[in-house]
Amino acid sequence: MAILDRIKPDFLKSRNISTGPFRQMFNYSRIWRWAMLLTALVTLLPLVLITTLDYQVTRKSIESEHLLRTLRVGSNAKRTISYFLSERVSALSFIVRAKTYEELNDPDELAALLQNLRESFGGFVDLGVIDNSGVQTAYAGPYALQGKDYSDQEWCKEVRDKGFFISDVFLGFRKVPHLVISVRHTRPDGSCYILRTAIETQKFNEILTALELSGRGDAFLINRQGVIQTPTRYQKAIFEKIPYQVPEFSEHTEIREDTNPEGQPVIICSAYIPDSPYILIILKHKNDMMQSWNQTRIKLIGFLAISITVILLAIFAFTTYFVNNMYLADERRLMTLHEMEYSNKLASIGRLAAGVAHEINNPLAIINEKAGLIKDLFTYTDSYSADTRIMGLIDSVLSSVERCGIITKRLLGFARHMEGTLESISIGNIISEVLGFLHKEAEYRNISVMVNLDPTIPEFTSDRGKLQQILLNIVNNAFAAMAIGGRLKIDARKDNAGQISVSIADNGCGMTEEELGKIYEPFYSTKTKTGGTGLGLSITYGLVQDLGGRIKVASKKGEGTTFTIVLPLQPPTTTGK
Amino acid sequence: MRILLVDDETEFVATLAERLSLRSMAVDYATTAQEALALIEEHAYDLAVLDMKMPGTSGLELQSTLKERCPAMKFIFLTGHGSETDYITGSSEASSYLVKPVAIDILIAKIKEALGKW
């Protein structure tokens, strides 16, 4: 709390003066809050808007770039697979055109063709010739399929209608995934036959696995029913159905967003492979795809956060500095007004005192002369001169007149010194004058006053009125702090630096550290209930500075307070203006 | 040795005159400037004790007039207005400035000092 109090700006610590003719010009706390808020709004709003805009644009740009790239990969893969299939269909078509039905039914010829196909294209498992009735009349390959009747199979009808047929991927006898390609050829006599081959899907898989897909990306084929045709890396096993909706037919490569069974967003790129039952599927996790965006996003948010922090700190520092300076200027204005009011009051009191003293001095002079005359008459008359009682009474009247005279002279002196002029001063005299004002109070409250004067102190030049006021304020405060029977000790000496040091020590109630830190603040008073204005020490501080001196204070709660004033032998040149 | 007292407070000036007379001094008193000027026509005074403020005139003005008539005359000022140094206005003619009420012994000492004898 103590550190917080120390760094807290002055205007936040101030007690608002809401009454009296001298108010602060503004509510500085409110000005500070509004200045902070508006400046922050004006500076941060554009920053936040631009960053948000940039955030959105960058995110969209990165997202569309990724989608475009996936689309491009999809299109390329579609072309490669399509070319792979059409290449094999064309190879079969070439064979049926180049060879006669009879040649193809020659087992050696067929075996030689199969061998050529394997060496030229790869992936060919077997080769068979199926006659018009659907019976395999010739076969080259690892299985004993010669004479097998395919007439009741769906694909057999389809190839007769369409001219060629590409089957779904299936396991077959060897339990190895493969597909079948069949082409029909019509002989010159009008009858037709089918050349059929089984192809391993290994080549497909190689094409698909060669695709560069980041993260958990996957590329595979499905058939029109959504059954997986090639192995997948992260999806279900081959021949299982994909957990997504089968894409609608389109001649172009399409891309769409979906959610996987775990509820995570995925990007699905699909392409129908022409003249085949296959649909190419490229599946990517959106989060993986946007990973580069995440890094950019963290940088962007970090930049925004740092910028906002720096701007807010700068706004806080500048606003606090300027508002505090305004506040301090206003405080100085108020202080000056109060000082003027205080000076005016003192001047009024001075004028009043001078008037009263003058009015009293004349009748006092008459009393003095009349009593003096009585004494003279008695002195010069032998019968009365020996009357000690009468002489004592007259002396008493004259002594009282003398006392009154001293009081009126002091009042006149007080009034005169309000004007502020430099003169040669004896510190001992000033202390005596000040104590003279409080002599009666000290007697009534049984306060003992000890004055210890260093005889080597020379007379020095200063403003008598200001010095009187400084000492009067401090001694007054000391009297207020002391209980009945208190002790006041005044020490005046010449210090090593050739300056005059006056210390005033009381054994009064003392002050806490916190109170000690505020005593020179204007309007701070512990005597508000008994009429303290909180200006005495503040003005004292200003007056000591005017005289080119310093004021120090040491205090302990419950033990007492010591004020020390150090004054130069020559005041600064500005004093006494 | 003749002394002139001028003060508008009759009670004061009359009593002071009587007290100085009792001390074997030749003393006259006036309560106005006119009376003072009239008295100066009749007697030669060595010293005048003047009040600083009187109705219609000031002690300093009266001092100038008296000085014209009697250049050798010495002056002591009395005032109810301030301390001894209040009225040092450059007039070197005044020997002393005393604030009322003043003890008779001090006044006599000042008179002696001004006249440089007794």
C-alpha cells in the first residue's frame, strides 16, 4: 500500500475542496479518466479494426490458398488415374483390333500377349477371351478359368452394351484387391467377343500415396456407393463404406467442407474418374491445413497485445503527467490565493492593531503624565514623599502604564513589519518578541520556555516580519501540541557553514511518519476541529524559502517535535520584493 | 533655557509642562500650531517637543515653520503612532522620536542630549 501511495499521482490523493470561495478549477480525477478513455479509444480503435481486418483477410487468403492447392492436387490425381485406366483400355482395344479371334484363342499367342502387357504396362494379372455366349474360350494367367461361363454376370451384359467395362475393385481368388477391364470387339461376321483382363490395384495405390498431403491428409478411391476401393491412411479399411455423404456427380473436381465422425471440420475434395465407377477422394483436416495460419494468428494477436500494452502504458504515463501538472498548477494558484487572503488578513489585523495602539497611546500618555505629576507633587512635598504606600500605589500605576505602552508598541511593531523590508536583525530580539506574544499563555498553562542563545551569532540581514511570522507559527504549533506543564526549548546557534540555525523543540504529542509527510501540504491540519486552517506550516515553509533558508522537522509520536530553521546571513536578492 | 511643548491633547501637554516646570525648566505649551506660532513671537525657545499628528497640521510642517523663525531651535517628536524608527523620513532636524507614553526620565535625557548641556 505504501508503494502504491508513493506512485499515486497527487490529484488522486487530494481531498476535493468543495466549499469556500477557493475551489479547484476542475475535477482532475474525472479529467484524467476521460482523457485516458478517449485517448485510448482514438488510438486503439483503428489499431484493433485494422488488425481484425488483416486477421480476416489473411485467414481467408491462407484458407483459399490451401483449398486451391488441394483442388489442384485432386485434379492432377484425377487425370493420372483416368489416364492409367484409359491407357489399359486402349491397350486391350489395340489387341482386339490387331489380332484375329483365332489368334487370340491360341494359348501361346495369348500367353505372349499377356507377357508383353506385363512388361509394357505392368499390373496385368491375366488375359482371357470370352465368346459371344459368355464362355471364356481362352485364358492366360495363374488360374484355371478356361471354360468359365460369365454369361449371367452383370458386367458381361454391360460390356456388350457399352463396348468396354471397368469393374469395382474386388478381392477375387487370390484375395488380392484387383479390378477387371473388359473390351468388346465385333468380328467381320457380326458376332462379337470380349477380351478381359484383371489388373492389380497396386499401381493405383502408388499414384495415391505419391500425393503430397500434409498432416492427416488422405487420398483414396470410392465407388459410386461410397465403398472404399483403395487402402487409406486414416480412414476405414478397404471395402468399407466412408462415413461421409457420397459426392454428387460433377464433371469437375469439387471441394466441400464437412465434419468427421469426431465432429472435427474436414475438407473433402472429390473428382469423378471418367468412364469408371471410381470417385477420387482427397480428405484433409481443416485444423492441419490451417496450421500455418495458427502461427501467423499467434504472431498477429501477440503483436496486437504488445501494441495495446505499450500504447496504454504511454497513454497512462502522458495523461497522468499532464493532468498532474495541471493539478499542481491549480494547487499553486489556490495556494497563492490563500496566501494573499492570509496576507490581507494579517495586514487588516496589523492596521487594526496600529489603530487601536494609537488610540490607546494618547489616553495612556495622559494617565502616565497625570500619575507622574501626582508622584512629582508628592516627591516635592515633604509630608508625602515619606509615605511609602502612596508612592507604591503611584509607582504601580506608572508600571502598569509602562506595560500597556510595551504592548501597544509591540502591536505597532507587528503592523509595521507586515510590509516586508530587509533590515539588520538580532535573532535574540526576534525570539523575545515572539515569546512576548505568548508569555501569558505560557504562564496560564505552566509551560516552561528555555532559550539558549549562542553569543557569537552576529546581527544579520533579513525580513523581520517574515521571520517573526515563521517563529510565531512554529511556537504556536508547539504550544498547541503541548499539554499543561510542557517544555519548550529554543536553541539558536551559528553553524559551521556560517548560517544561523534555530531549533524549536517541544515535548508535545508528536506526529506519525504519515502525518510528518503531509505537514507542509496546504489545507492539511490535525486541528481542523479547533479552527486550524492547515495553512500555517505551508506558509511557514514558503516564508523560510523566501528568506533563502531551509526548514527541517523531526518528530516521534508521543514524545515531541523539533523544527530546525537554517537561515543565511544574507538573504537571496529576490527577498523583500 | 526655554522649552515649547506642542500637542493637541491639552490634558497631556499641560501635565507634562507642569512636570517639567517642577524640574526647574522654563516651559510653555500650545495645543495648536497657531498658539505655538504666537508663543514663539513672545519668547525665544531653545527646544520644541512636537506631536507628530495634530488637527490641521503635522509635527513636521510645524517644525519647518518654526525652523524658519528660529534656525537654532532643536526638536523632539512625540507620537502615538509607532516605534521610534517609524518616522525617520529624512528630516535630520529632529533630535529624537519618542513614542507615547514616554517616561519623564527618558524625555529629560533626550532634552539634555539635544541641547548638549545640563
